[in-house]
Amino acid sequence: MNSYIDNLNWRYATKKFDTSKKVSQKDLEYLLEATALSASSYGLQPYKILVVEDSVLRSTLQPAAWGQSQITEASHLIVLANQATFGEELVDDYLENVSATRGIPSNDLQGYADFMKSKLMPLSESAKATWTSRQTYIALGNLLSAAADLKIDTCPMEGFDNAQFNEILGLKEKGLNTAVLVAIGYRSREDETQHYKKVRKKKKNLITYI
């Protein structure tokens, strides 16, 4: 546990990456697996994980991210894209997977299916998009922590033009929406922010026991 806390203290939002260092395929797959294992509401995972490796595409995306250098300098750019909307297929596909994975007859899952649909289907389109977007942030937290545990640097990024990212990546026609970005790689020696002391609220001001 102590090493985990130490690694969380070690991590910071990296502003400048070392372009000569790349995250190995093995470590990348580890991070993606950790992200895929993230908790999500009802276990539905209403999002996609996009790994943007193509340097030309990343250069095209950079102006839509306010010109931030992390977009092109990091080893990899990960886009967490939530489903812009959904129908009953979201629940049906999930429970089909549950049935196959756990060997449970589909009929035995019908009650759970009806329950989930009764809660999710009445949501407005706006509420559906908000809910799916929130799920990506659970995955984001897991990705950041897993990377810190491997001493891989990250920078979560909300500074981008959502509509432009969706257009460049062709997400709208896929029913997806860019929720949040994560640049991953290794910090540059020139990144002065790595030397800043971590600033967090004191636990007594943050945590309340009731």
C-alpha cells in the first residue's frame, strides 16, 4: 500500500514529454487492460478507448487541443470517447456477454434486463450523454493510477475543442463523443512542473466521518 501512495505522490500532470522515450507495447497493453477492468455503472462500459499512435493524425489534432505540446510529444495519446446516446441494445449486448461468460441462460437474466432498461431508457438524450461521459472518468482514474504504478507519466486533458476532435476522428457517425484525453509517456528533464510540490487539500478539510 505504501508504494501505491508513493507512486500517486510521484505522478503529476506532465506538461512536457521526452520525445525519445516510448512506452513499450507490453506496458501499453497493461495500461489498456487496467482501463478495461475499470468499474462502470451496471458494468455497461458505455464508451470506447481509442489509442492514437499516428503522428500525422496527432499533428492534425493538436490545433484542436489549443496547440498543447503533449498531443504530439507524448508516446501515445488515448481518447476516452463516450457513447453519445444509446438504446436497449446497450443492455442487451451486455447481458448476452454475461450469459456467455457465466453460463447463465438468457431467460434467467430477463428481470435484471428489465430493471436496467427501466432506469436508463427513460433518460433524456442529454442525460444519457452526461451519464456515459461520467463513466469515462472512472476509467480515466484507473488509467492514471495504473500508469503511476508503472512509473509512466500521464497528462489528463480537457483542454480541447470537442466538436473538432469528433470531426477529425470521425466519431459522430459512430455515435461517439470525445470526453477526455490522456497523454502518456515519460517526462522530459526540461519539464519544470515535475519539481513542484504536490498541492492537495488537507485530509481534515476534505474528509468527513459521519
